[in-house]
Amino acid sequence: MLEIIISALLPIVVTLALGYFAAWHKDFNSDQSTILNRLVMLYALPLTLFSGMLGVKRSVLLEQSDMALVLFISMVGAYIVVFVVSHSVFRRSKPIAALQALAVAAPSGPFIGIPVLGFLYGELSSIPVSLCGIIINLILVPFTLFSLSTYSSNKDGGNSKVSIVSNLKNTLKEPIIWMPVLAFIILILDFEIPENILKSLKLLGTTTGGIALFSTGIILYSQKVTFNLTILTSVITKNIIVPVITLGICLLMAIKGTVADLSIMTIALPAATISVILAMQYKIAEQEMASTFFFSTVLSIATMAAFLVYLH
């Protein structure tokens, strides 16, 4: 089991290391990583989400209501709790609290879910990965983007009372928001998109994970990996506490077997790169988000192995 997880996570570590090396070798700098990040946010990632969501059959998706409910409660619940505690208790700004909540609540299902879960559960792994992507991109990312947009407008001297509506409009204009929404509508309507078109969209979309990780490696070098109590708390919450709570939810709802296993292992995946991507785009908490992602990925080798042993 440990070999499976290491094999799945190794490409992430290697790509991060390549980005780190490229920055150390002066081939790329933080400004150029911003350009790479722009490519991911405006084109590669939206295309990945669009084509990936439409790769799921509506009938299959609708049959997994229990799994969808468990993932929804775990991810949205974790996001709300972390955001409220971070902002109200520890007095962190809303944008940073939103990014921290996203880092804790959003597992990297769209990036490494298939290789990790696919080896264990076969084609069924595409279902929690798709559900995970829907929850992240239709709920968690829009709220985070709204918080970041409000921060950006106020920072530039905007009126916060007036900017709420305009920020909402700007948020909805982001390709990372409206493309998954469009794909979800098409999926629910059961409208068939020709396979050749989906394949064409996937060509650029397949670069998303590599570019995002490479860019994160550059940020890790330029910002320097740091470790403090906040990052430790985020990583432990993401890798251990939230998956354990998901296990508890499954027990309370009497959900067993493959559905429960897939739900728990999906939540146990390390933090997604989306929090790092957004931090880089808005130039806020970049070091914290990159470090949280790094340590979450490293720790997940042990924590995911532990959950696998428990479940099997």
C-alpha cells in the first residue's frame, strides 16, 4: 500500500523539485511563475474541469447520492469551520482565512485522485474525483474568489459597500467558475458533447497539474518553505482530523463498503494546489499556502497509508 501511495505522489514531488531547481538555476523567477499561473487559471484548469466533469455519466453520478452527501458535508463543513475559526477567533483577514479554509477543505482529487484511488478501486474512482471537483469548483472556489476579489478591490481603493455586487460579477466571470457551472448544467441536462471536442479540450487541460506544480516549486524557492504553528495546524487538520470526521460521518449514516472507503480516501488526499494558485494570483499568503501544500503532500504518504490499513 505504501508503495502505491509513493508511486502516485512521486510525480508531484519530482515536478515540485524541478520548479524549485529551475528557480535556483535562474531559469525562472517569481514574476514568470505568475505568467504560468495565469495560463493555468484562464485556460488549462478551466478546460480540465469542463472536460473532466463531462466525462462522467449522469446516471452514474445520480446513483452516488450517499457519497456526494458525505463529501459535501466533509468539505463544505471543514471550509466553514476553518474560515470562521481563522477569521473570528484568530482575527486573520477574510482573504487569508478563505485561503486557509480552501487548503484544508479541498483535497487534490482532480490532480492525483485517479492514479491513487484508481489503483485500489478501478473505474469507480472517477466518481469521487468528479464529485470532489464539483464541490470545489461550484462552492469552495467561488467563495474564496469572492473574498479575494473584495480584498483586491479594497486594496486598490474601492468602496466595499459598492464593490460587493461588482465583485460577485467579477467572480462569476472567471473561467474557473463559469466553465464548471456550464459543464454541470450540460451534464444534468444529459446533453451529449462529441468525444472529439472533449479530446481537443483535454490537450491543453492535461498540462494543468504539471504547470501548477512547477510554478509552485518556483514559489517554494522564491518564498522559502516555512514551518510554523499555523501551517502545522492546517496540515494536521487536512491530513488527519477531516478524514477522521469523514469516517465518523460514514458510521453515523451507516454507509459502509466501497462508498465509505472511497469517500474517506478522497478526503484523505493531500491539499490541492488551487489554494497556492489563487494565493499566487492575488499575491497574498503565498509562502503559507505553498508550505502548507508541501508539508501536506509529504505527510500524506504516512497518513493515507494509515487510513488504507484501517479500512482494509
